[in-house]
Amino acid sequence: MANKNFDETPEGDDEVRPSDEGSEAQASGPESQDELTVDDILGAAQSAEAAAGGAEAAADEPDLLIDLKRVQAEYANYRRRTEDQREVEIERAKGSVAKGLLPVLDDLDRAAKHGDLVDGTPFAAIAEKLRAVAERMGLETYGAAGDVFDPQQHEAIFQQPTPGATETTVLEVVEVGYRLGTVELRPAKVVVAVPAE
């Protein structure tokens, strides 16, 4: 009789060795579809958490959009208010400078009425330059003889009854009025003609 070695398997024997049992049995056995591995369990738990987190993120998304729109609107309002405030401050600074120039411009007007500003003199050249600076700033004069009296723009310092006058008009301008854009810096001081009774 021949001795059989237990490690050898006869040809044609389909018996699975114990060392191969773990890998091949799970891959080809009928129970492999019903069994779950640790990786499968962990993967399912992570996907469930991700799905729950995704649902919460989807629920939070409209709130985030609303917050974003609110922040954008607040920034747009802030920017608009800042620009408006900046324009106001620029106008205020211009008005402050222009008010400082008014007495000098009044003196130049008086000098011109007295004949002190003769063309070609250095004083006349300085006066022209100063008036050009005031004009570039946007400083405007108003109030002339013959204008209809407007209490919003004129300050009547004297009323003179005038025969033939049908309405209150400016008879003489004592001090011209000044405005800077829409801001009135000083009303015109005038003598007005009123209808005689």
C-alpha cells in the first residue's frame, strides 16, 4: 500500500483548502450577498450622515441666501449714504470758503463803483483773478435793479412808495446776493419800490 500524504489533494477533488476558504467563499458562496463587512457598515453610516447633513444644508441654504441678500442691501445703503454724506460735506466746505470770500468780493464791487479798478492796473488784475476763482467754485450773484421782489431771495432794507409802480420791484441793490448751487449764502439787500397809495 502506498502512503498518502495528507497535504496533497487528489486530482479532480473540488474540496477547498482551509487557507483559501476566507477569500473564495465570500466571493463565490451564496451567503456572501447577505453578509455585511465592517467597511459596508461604516460606509452606510457615513452616507446616512451625509444625507442628513445634506438635508440640513439644503434647509439652511434659503436662510443663507436671505442673509446674503440682506447684507448686500445693507452694504448698498451704506455706500449710498456715504456718497450722499460726502457730497454734503463737499458742499459745506465750498460754502464755508465762499462765505469767507463774500466780504472781499463786496469790497471789490465798492472799489469798482468808485472807479478804483482801472483796467491794466495790478489791483484790477487781482480782482479779475479772484472773481474767476469764485465763478469756478460755482458762486453766483443775484439781485439787480428792476427784478420783481422775492422775499425768499431779497432782504428789503427800505420801501419807497413809487407812483406808477404796479408791483413790488427792486429799485436799488445795496448788497448783491450770493448762492452756491442751490444753497443760498446771503440774500440780496435791496431798496424796493412799492405802489403809491
